[in-house]
Amino acid sequence: MQNKRAIITGIFIALGLLILVVTVFTLGGQKDTFVKKITLHALFDDISGLQAGNNVWVSGVKIGTVKAIQLKGNAAVDVTLNIDRQALPFIHKNSKVKISTDGFIGNKIVVIYGGTENAAAIEKDDYLAAEKIPGTDEMMATLQENNKNLLEITNNFKKISKNIADGTGTIGTLINDKTLVESMQSAVDTLKAAVGDIKAASTKSNEFMGNLVLFSQHLDQENSTIHRLITDTTMYTGLSIGVAKFKEAANAAAAMADALKITAGKLSQNTSPIGMLLNDNVSADHLRAVFKNLETSSQKLDEDLEALQHNFLLEGFFKHRAKNTLNKQ
């Protein structure tokens, strides 16, 4: 009987010890008691109610706890952090720390953030730069200042809306002036008409482009006249020769025009015979006198010939000649 009780007592003791060991390891795992740690430090001006045992986060992941809080000179607070060694590669010497809350009204926590990959990894007992968190009084003062600014802005908007409603100022005039509204409406109608014209022009442009595409397609047809004009080298040679001859004729005509111009210039001068006849009044008078003398001499010659016909010596000759003329007819 005694052996049986001893066995039962031993079993209960073993179960108690097993439960104690499991509880210790469970609580230690929750508090990271058996995880290798390293201590880091941060100096704060105000820890805002942070306490030892609060969590330390990096990117939303818990990597340690606050180990100790100690006051230092110049109203500074030295906060010692217990950090998991596994998290050290993610914390750099130029990383920063700030105090935040776990949720909206949760416990205070320490958040490690920032740092560049090029910077060296943090080492044991290094100090991290702390971000200054504005206190409650500062936040309330800022909020009060913002409230004043908001009230001033509201009053300004109130004045502006009243001026608009009363029709004062540029905006009020724009809104309440019917003539200006009608002018703006007319301008809008004109703009609409212009847009319609632009659309019509765009349609015409599209039609022109379509015709141009059709024309380009006809250029590729071997039997078309335009294709022959473009590809027929013989016709191109003939056109080239014709153009060259036309240029020669144009040059000859230009030379003839220059010669006529020179001749006309000489005709207007008294140095040449023709120019002297055309432009010298004295020579013209002499020519008139000569023609007049010729006319007078011709009349006298006719009179002398008629007198010879009536002369008794030649009268028989002229009668015989006239008779022969009649017989021939």
C-alpha cells in the first residue's frame, strides 16, 4: 500500500514539474526570455509615459522591449532597448527611433525606422538618433492656432460670398451682370460656330486626303497617263529638248529686243542719217522744198510735152502713133 502511494505521489510530482517547465518556457517564449539580445540606447527629451517592458517595433514587427529608463543631464532620458540579435541586420547606424502608440489609445511603443542599406549595421550599446515628438501642450497650441486661422479663413469666405451676392467686385459683376452674361453667351455661340467650321474644314481635309490617296493609287497603275508621264524616259527627253529650244528662242527674242531697243535709241539721235531725217526739222523742210520743186518741175514737163505735141514739126508723128495704137486695139 505504501509503495502504491509513493508511486502516485511521484507521478503527481513529475506532472507538476513538467507543467512548471512548460509554463516557464511558454512565458519565456512570449517575453523572448531565451532569445539572444543586444542592448541599444536612445536619448529622448520627453518619453510621453513610456515604461520599461514596452515593446520595440521595426516595420510593424516586434523585435524587443524597453529594458530600462534613466534620467540624464540637461533633462534628457536615456532609454535602454533589448533588441533581438536576428533583427540587427535591419537596423543601421543612421536609423532613427520615435515613441508611438500601439493602436489609437494603446500602450506606448518604441519604433525604429529609416536608415540606408549603405550605412553600417548597428552595434551593441550604440545610440540611435531620437525624433522629437511634440508634447500635448504643443499640440494643443498648434491646434488653437489652426482654429484661429480656420476662423479667419471662414470670415474671409463669408465676406467674399456676400460681395458676390451683392454684385460687388469682379466676380460679383461677372455673376450678376446680365449684359456680360449675354456677351459671354454670344462669345460661346461664336466659339461653337468656329468649332463647327473647324469640323467642316476637318471633313474637307479628310476628303482631300482620300482623293490624294486615290491619286497616289492611280500613279501606280501602268496604263494611266500620269504613270506614263512619270515613267516614260523618251517623253521626258523630248520635253527636255523642247524646253532647251524654248530657252534658245527666248534668248534670241531677248537679243532681238535688245537690238530693237538700241536701234530705237539711235533713231532718236541726230547723229545717224535716219535719225537726222526723223528728228532734224531743217532737213525736213529741205525735203519738203525738194518734193515741192519736183512737183512743180513735173507740171512744167507735162506742159512742155503737150506743147511739143501741137508743134507742126512733131504733130504728124504723134497722129501717126495714135492711129497705130487704135489699129492694134
